[in-house]
Amino acid sequence: MELLNRNELAKRLAGHETALDIHSLPITVADDDSLRSWKFPVPPRAGGSCSRKLALEPFDALGAAQAAVPGSSEQDTLRRLRSLRAICAAVAERTSAQWCGVYQVVEPGGGGGLSEFGGDDGAANLLKLAYVGAPSRPYFPLTAAFSEGSNNSTVAMSGRAVVYHDVLSLPGDAPYYVCDGQVRAEACVPIFGGRGEVVGIMDVEAFQPDVFRGEGLGVVLAACAQLGAANLLRAISQPVGPKASIAEEWQAMACRLPAKLPKEERDSLRAAISLTDRSGYFELSRCPINAEIEQRMEQISSLVSGEEYARSFNPGLYSCARCGHALYAHTSKFTGPCLWPSFRAPLEVSSLHTIAVAQGAYNHYSCSVVELYCAGCSLFLGHAFEDGATTGDTHPDARWRHCVLSLSLQFAWDVV
């Protein structure tokens, strides 16, 4: 198994940029009915696994895809889905894969009703737009809990590709999302937009091992890079600025997920640390923080809290979970690009103690980055990135994005 960040993906893409040209593929219009709706297996109540029982009613794929792009017409959407289906078919053919699908990241909607299709009404989701192969679920929730059993959600939330060369060689306790027992190799790759954000993924599965090495992986990467540049997974086209090369578009580092833990270790941590007893979490904190302890705190926060505050916009005040020092008002929250809750600014400048990070030293971010600590007790909170205006904050004062661990926070209603 390989986990590949954007720098590593760029290296693997180099030399394969023309392995597939998505703009020269033949487009079929004779089978539009299969784009308008399709059958899908009834999603299990929990986890990322599949079921074999098909739902009685087909999924309104055209309606969902049209709703994901505000202002698009039915014909615009059909043209987009035809292109995406042709790309999936070409990737499957050229890699000898049995399944290929393209998914778009969609924000939480107000209509509800996504659970029957595998989605989460309170979170962002991956929406399957087009595919070739066996039926599969329409939605994948982008939540910490669901990502523990889903390659697709993990890739979309972390910005890192996951490549399995032979699933039969994995350790028995290795986390792997099993839908078809015949699958031996899989490549799940993020698709990046013009601002470096993850706008979707491509998932490709083969019944033979070692398919996604060399040229095979190159075909998938070329398709994903061109999909991002062509803007087929975003709102009606806003031209993407020119780049020196496709590979260079993949250089910026996306927000990542904490490394997954074996089941036994997850169970042990859940028994030792809870929302009512965070002492073990607090004891880990250091000022200044180091990479090993930071990752451990990220793992525990994700495991214990589910990063619930990322999806909550209730009126109130966020304080330090250890000492109660006031940190953030709910009015400063916005929907950012990563797993953790995002804030525009602290309640007061004096609310935080910060330590500047050397340029480019944190996960290859090119913007300014600072470490965040509670000014009252120095509990590690997270990081602030000077990229808020380009990562989801639409406020006139958008500048910084404070990315904070939920387990370091305590929320109180209606204080502000």
C-alpha cells in the first residue's frame, strides 16, 4: 500500500501527462438514461462497507449532479456527465480495471434525505457523478467517523492518494474498505481545483494485482490532473489560470487526516480518554509542540470527538477545554477545507499564544503558518494559516484560517 501526497503525486505524474487526453475521447449520447438514474445497493447503517441488496427505487443521478452545480441546466449537466462517463471508460480500458468512478465534493444541503443513499445530511459528502462497473452507493460522507472505514472519504479529506497493489498481501488487521471481494488492486486519487482544494476523487479497482504501477497509475493521475484543470467537478466554469505544467498544479499540500490507528489501539484510547475525561489528552500537550505529539493529539481528537465542532454553527463561545480561557466566538466560524473546525480570528488577540513556523516548514504550505496555544494554560490548539480568503471564508475580513482540534475546545451556548 502507498499513501501519496501532492508532491509525490507530481513526481509520479511526470512523464505521464499525455498518457490520456480527456478532451479527445468519443462521447456517447445514446445511453443518457443510464446517466439520469441508476440502481444502487442499500447502504449499511454504519461504516463504509457495501451491501448486495439493491434499493427498490433508482437514484436520481441527474438531479443530484445538477443541484451540485448551482445555475446549471439539465443539458449542461448531461454534457458534463457524458464526458465524465467517457473518461471513466477510457481509464478502465487503459488500465485493464473492472471499475472506475468519479466523485464530486458537495457541501451540506438543506433538503435532507441523503441517508437513504449513504450520505450525511449534516456534513459534506462525495457524490458519485459517473462510473463504469458494478452498482455502488451514491454518497460517501466526509466525516472522521466514516473515513475510518472508507478509502474514498479518507482521500477526499486528506488530499492524499491511496494505492493498493495487492489487497491480499495486507496484514489481517489493516483497514481496508471491502465492497467487491474480487478486487486485488485499487487506486483512489484526489482531484484538485484551481486553488489547490480537493474538488473530488477518482476511484479505480482491478481484479488483478499490480495494475497501478508505472503507466497504469500514470493514466489515472493524468486523468485526475486534467479533470481538475478542465473544471468538470466545479460550479459552471470559471477559467483556471495558466500553469507551467500539469505536474506543478499538484505541488501545494492539502490538509491531511491524522494517520489511522489499528482497531485495538483505537479501542484502548476510547477507554482511556473521553469527552468527560480528557486528562490523558491534556498531558500530551507541549509548548512548543513537536510533530510526533501533534499527530497523536490529532488522532485522539478525531477519535474521541469526531471533530464535531467542524460542522456546528450554534451560537455560543468556544473556550479552552483545560482551563476555560475564552478563545473563539461562533461568529468567527466558517466551513474550511479540512477535518477540523475553522475560525477566522480569536475572540481577542490576547486569547492565544502563537509561535511562527518557518516558511514552508509545515507540510509544504507556502502561506504563513503559526502554531496556536491557549494563552491561559498553553494547551496546544492547532495551527493558523494565512489562506482563509482562498479556502472557504467569504467574510470581508477573511485572511487567517485557525484550524483547531475539537478536543482542545469546550463549547458553551449563548454566551456571546
